[in-house]
Amino acid sequence: MLDIRTLTLVPITGKDRWQPKRPEKTAMPSAYDVIIVGGGNAAFCAALAARESGAGVLVLECAPNAERGGNSRFTAGAMRVAYKGVDDLVRLMPDLTDEEKASTDFGVYAEDQFYDDLCRVTQYHTTPRLAETLVTRSFDTMLWMRGKGVRFVPIYGRQAFKVDGRFKFWGGLTVEAWGGGPGLIDSLYTIAERNGIDISYESRALELLHGDEGIHGVIARIKGHTDRIAAKAVVLASGGFEANAEMRTRYLGPGWDLAKVRGTRFNTGDGIRMALEIGAMPFGNWSGCHAVGWDRNAPEFGDLSVGDAFQKHSYPWGIMVNARGRRFVDEGADFRNYTYAKYGRAILEQPGQFAWQIFDRKVAGQLRDEYRIKRVTKVTADTLEELAGKLEDVDPKGFLDEIRAYNAAVQTNVPFNPAIKDGRCTRGLPIDKTNWANTIDTPPFEAYAVTCGITFTFGGLRIDENGTVLNTDGLPIRGLYAAGELVGGLFYFNYPGGTGLMSGSVFGRIAGASAGRSTR
Ligand SMILES: Cc1cc2nc3c(=O)[nH]c(=O)nc-3n(C[C@H](O)[C@H](O)[C@H](O)COP(=O)(O)OP(=O)(O)OC[C@H]3O[C@@H](n4cnc5c(N)ncnc54)[C@H](O)[C@@H]3O)c2cc1C
């Protein structure tokens, strides 16, 4: 054995001493008028609005350039906007051709409908003032984005069905950003750079600098260096806490640590935490979130090469069963846009946190594109018995009993029509399917395994009509603004598809404009 007393101890000096390499400091101004924390859609709408008033603006994005853009980049770019008819849509999408106009029933999505949808799906918990602002400013804000150079197109692929030779839009969702989420993010970054907005990647805001007079900057870790950057105003647009397993479990409850994250790994609740630390008021549905059916074998966080295609949203045309082989939701309760965001939670609550979606040949051609990707957990079979044996972790007898009872209960005398809530239902089951109930009896059969994929959390900060964050006394925190996912009070329990981006745009623009004005 080595005797330590016989060793000569030589002090380590100079070049022998290992020292962590100190990251090089970036040459960045130490003061700005407005700092925006976050690099998604809400952040850039805020940055552009702040810049309009002449403010010097810095965007801190904690992701590296290759992963920039937050959850916004993972989206399909669908945006829920109120419009009075095709003439409004032409203002948003001047490229609409005469042929498209002639062959399409775009319908109307009035402000009242948007407001009603928001109230209905949130079980009338949405904060009226926030909901009204979102709805009444939606069209005007999209026009503003269009004016900045963001392009929009109709969502023919996902939101329109061909009925009697004409496309008919359904579910209040008609417009998407050109190029989807990636297209939206690329154009926002390009427009921001063109407008003289500074963007700093790998720059995580850690703390708000504040005093009795309000906010005067942030402490941020910029490419490994911790620094203070002074600012007259700060806009928090750094998303929710969906990518933070500890916060998910703390606020959403047991089991949520097991959910997969659909989007960015960078939304770890920093903005909310920083604001609460200086006395901001928590607001909204802290135990609620947007969560969907997501491939059971998808990775822990979103994968930009797949985007949103791990989602499996065609369940209204089939059924979903759990490990016991039993159905557990009404798959046809409403248009997919109004149920998908709450069914992730229903799946998480099943034994083993998974479900299988089952379809037959009659509807297979109608499944969304995401069912045809390479990375999909899918089995096929020519008989229901064979299928029962292939559904991993499912009780085969329970499944066969369930599907036979389901088939017998379908009211086949009512015609199937995917473009409307057709009332083709089942009768007499413990959980009836209220629309689009088709018998599952025509081979080949297809089944897809899903688990819960969390999209974003609903709880957050309380803002006033200027986008200013309120403290626990209900008073504005001078110089602190918020927009996007981290604003609480809009969504409870559920969410109408396409509202996340719209909310980021509307409240981002308001927050940015207020922040910019406050610096003059
Ligand atoms: C797969 C998927 C599909 C979706 N599809 C749609 C859709 O089609 N339509 C729709 O309306 N909504 C959709 N959503 C929801 C939508 O993405 C969000 O509601 C919206 O993008 C939120 O925008 P945001 O700007 O608030 O947050 P994000 O876009 O997530 O941006 C947050 C930003 O903050 C940064 N950040 C976090 N912490 C810090 C920190 N401490 N310092 C600096 N930066 C920080 C992040 O890197 C990120 O850039 C989808 C979401 C997912 C995941």
C-alpha cells in the first residue's frame, strides 16, 4: 500500500494547475431601453412593438441559434383569428387566388363565436377582460404582423374538408403562418434583425434587477458569463414551466413528471419564478395545462426534425382504449380542436399512462398526415382477434368485449359527415361516442400507441390592460411586462386550438408597445 508519509508533495502552480476556461465575454452594450426575455412568437411581437417607439431593444434567447424559437417553432403555425368573411381573409392573405375563393367556403368566425368558444372550453373560467382583448385584437394584430412582413396562408390540409366539390373550413381555425412554426420564427427573426433589434443566444435571464422605483434590468448568464444588463423595462416572454419536471409535479400533480414534452426543452418556468421572487401575483389555472395524445415512444422533449407530428389527433374517427381494453373518453364529444388539449391528461390518468387509438379501413384514408411519419408506434392486423394480440400491454379479452359492444351500439342510420358535428352516435354504452361513430369492422385494422405529451402550462402571472405585471397587492410593477404562455388567467382545463400563438401575438404587441412607451 502506498504510504502518504513517503510522498513528496509538490505544490501545483502556473501552467500545471487546471483551471476552467473562462468563457469569453461578449461585446454587448451594458444597457438597453427594453430587454425581452425569450425568443418565441410572443417575444418577437413584443420586440417589434417596442422598437416602433424608437426604443433600443435586446432579445435574450436562452437556446442556441440552432434551437431558437421556443414552442412557437414547433407549431403548425395555426392561428385562431376572428374574421367577418372572405374579404377580411383577403386582407390577411392577399395571395388568395380567385380559384381558391371560388372553390372554398371559408365561412365566418365572428368575435362572438371566438369569445363563446373560449368561454365554453374553459368552463367559463377565462378572465373576461383578457378574453375580450384577445378576441377583439386578434384580426388587427394579424394585420399588423402582416404589415411587418409575416405571411399567412389558409390551412387547407388540416382544417378543411371537401363537401359536394367545395372545401369547407370547420372548427374556427382557417389561417396559418406560411411555413408553419419554423416559417413564422424565421420570418420574425429576420424582420427583427432588419429593424435593428439585438438578439443574444445562449443567454438565460436569471434574475430581475429591481428596487422601489421598479425594474432596472436583469442578471443573465450569457454564453457562460453572468452579467448585469441595465434596462428601463423588461418584457417576460419566456414560456411556461412545461419542460421542468419538478415544477410540473409540484403544480400539476403526481404523474406529470412522466409526461413527454412536445416542444422546447428551454421553457423551465424561469420568467414566472423571477417575477414571483419579486412579489408578482400568481394567477390562473396553476394545476392545468395543454396536453395531447403523443406517440408513446417519442423522445423526452420535442424533436425539431419531427415538429408536431408525434401528435395523433384523428381519434374522432376511431376509438381509444386503455390497458384494460376499455374506452375512457367520448372521442366524438366535439371537433378535435376543442377536445385534443384536454385528452392528454385523460391518457396520463390511465393505467401505465398510455392508450391505443383504433381505426379500420373505412377511415384510414382520412387520418391526418402525422399518422404516416416513419417514427410511429403502429400495429396492423386483418382480424380484431389478431389486433387484440398485438396491442402491447392491453388485456386482449377486455379489448374484444369492448369493441364488440361498441360496434353493436353505433347508430348506423345517421349519415357520417366529418365537416359537421353529425350526431352519428352510440347508444347505451358507459361512455357514449356522440359524433362520428363508425363501426370498426373492416380490415385491415390499424392501431397507434399514445401517451401524454404536454404542450404548455396554464398558470402564470397577472397582467393589466397594458401588459404590466401586477404584484400581490394588485398594483403594477413598474417596468415589468409579460406576454405569451406565462400570462395566467386565459386558459383553464382546456383550450381552443390555435389560440396560443394568437395570445402571444396580441399580448406581446401590447406588452412591447407599453414597454417601449414607458422608456420615452
Ligand atoms: C408541438 C406543438 C404544436 C403547437 N401547435 C400550435 C399551433 O398550431 N397553434 C398555436 O396557436 N399554438 C400551438 N402550440 C402552442 C404554442 O406553441 C404556444 O402557445 C406559443 O408558441 C407560446 O409562445 P411564447 O412565445 O409564449 O413561448 P415560446 O414560443 O415557447 O417561447 C419561449 C422562449 O423563451 C425562451 N426562454 C425560456 N426561459 C428563458 C430564460 N430564462 N431566458 C431567456 N430565454 C428563455 C425559450 O428558449 C423560448 O425561446 C403548439 C405547441 C407545441 C409544443
